Amino acid sequence: MSIEELEKQVNAGIRQYSAAKNEVWKLIGSVKKSDLDRESRSRLLEQLYSPLSEKDIRHTFADDVARKNIGVSFRSCISHTRHWKKALADFGWTISPGGNSKSEDHEFAKSLGVRTPKVFGSSLRLDDLELRSGTVIKPEAGAAANGVFWIGDDKSLWSFATKTRYENIEEAKTELKSKKLLEQPVWKIEELVEKQPGVPAHDFKVWMFYGEVGLIQEIERAPLDGDGTAYFYHRPDGSEFKVNGARKKLVSAGVPDGIVEAARKISLAAPVPYLRVDFLAGSNNYCLGEITPHPGGAYAGQIFDEADKELGEMFIKAEARLYTDLLNGKSFPEFFNCYSTGNIPKEDIS
């Protein structure tokens, strides 16, 4: 397809999008001017406001923004967070970046009394790793289990990301595309946390909104001969949170004791409105996996719009609680003592 044809399609798509917004705006005006009863008018306005983002607000209904939570969205909040973190970085501050250091995560958790896995080696090159059974190798920073391998009794490597078994590191390299992962000293070796021998521990990913639990995502990662990864989304009260409908559903035994309280402790000690605090729950105990500032699997088409709005409301309230604590002088010493944030030397943090 030529550039001219593509430009025509792009321009047509933009015109269609603008026309759809104009139609919604006109309908909002019509409903507001109608002689419908209050309940019917409110219901129709809720429907019309639901697809709008914050940049779609017109002056004719600006007063409804806060009353009707127009444009409230977890996806929008995360995107906005990426923007202000970049702006902070331009001023010399690095606060909870997407590629956060797992070692600093563990240092932070330990400073708060939260258990972390045993580490047998860190800042290693891939070719220098001495594989030992019953361990996991992983990059210092990363996401979506990329580069995370379970070392079997025969020193083979099982990929958490692709469910592929490799005989040795040379074979496993075919899965790694990043030059950094292949050449730089960014690898670590940790203890393997198992649910039972040969079965990976369940992941419990706690979505924390500055001290308040939004949801707990439980993941069962099937072994090589299993039938796929399964998921369950818990609300804080133990009921199911309908987040999406595309994934295999896990029959859950519930959230282990202590995980929520540990996640809350970590969340309240960090000067950000949102963190996903990930744990591994073994047969006898749990430990921190990592802390994820910007979760995957939460963008357009990946979670229901109703869930996106509910989580967005939690995010906004978390920002308000955080601002309140900052205005009251909260200093977050554990966070600044453990993370390389750029502007404050660690020795200057009380």
C-alpha cells in the first residue's frame, strides 16, 4: 500500500473518530435540555459520558466532571503517571520507574520486615551463571516474566514466559532479544519458591492504591506438561473481581494470610499513589517477588471498562491520601534509603 493510500485511510479514520465525538457531544446537549425526569436524564448522561476521556470535556458539561467521574480511568491514571515521572526525571528525580531494580525492591521490602527470596548471586553475566537446581535465574529489571527461567534437577532451563524447556543456556539465548540481557552483568540467581515439588508457587499480585487494596490477582503457572496458566481476581472481601473474560479461570483456595498486610506496609512506605506488589506463595510461606509500578495487561481491550473506571476511582482517592500525607510532612525514609532516586543522597535521609 502506498503512502498516499495510507494517508487517505488515516485521515478518514480521524474524521470518523471526530464525527463520533461530535455526535456524543450533541446528544449530551439534547439530554440536558430535555424534559425527562431526573433519574432518566442522569442514566442517559452516564451512558454518554462513559466513553469520553478527560480531554473530551466541553465547557457545556464541565461541572459534571467530578460529579459524574467523567473520564476516570485506571489506564488514564497510569499513562498520566508515566508523564509526570518523566517530568520528574527531567528535574533529576527518579521515582518508581517502570524498569525498577529488583534488588532495590528486595532491600526496600526487607527494611519493612517483609520476607524476600534468598539470593545466590547478582550482577552476573549470562555466560558466567553457574546453574544450580532448585533456583531461578532472572534479569535485574524486566516485566512479564521475560528472561525468567526455572533451573531443573538436570540443569535444564524452563521459561516462565514461553513455557519452553531448554537443555542449556546456549539454547535459552534464542529466546532473549535484548543485547543487554545477552551481554551485560544484569542477571541474578534466587531460590525457587514451589507450591509443591515440581510445581511453581502461585503468584499473588496485589494492586495497592496507597494503603488500600484494589484487587489481588492470583496466577497459577502450569508446569511444562500442564494445560496453561490460570487466573483469579480477588476483591479485598474475598469475592471475585470481574476484570476481564479472556483468561482461563483458576479455582482458588483464597489469599494466604499476611500477604495483604505486607503489601499495605510496602505501599504506605512509597511516595506514589499506585504500586502492584507481587508475592510468591509457597507450601509453607510467602515472599516478595517484585514491585511493579506500571502493570501490564491493563490497557485498552485488556480489562473491562467497568473495572477500569472502578480502579481509576481508587487511584484518584489514593492520590488525595498521598497528597494529604505529603502536606502533613511525611518523609518516606525507607523508600529513599533503599532506592536510587537521583536528588537525595541516601546518607542524608533520616
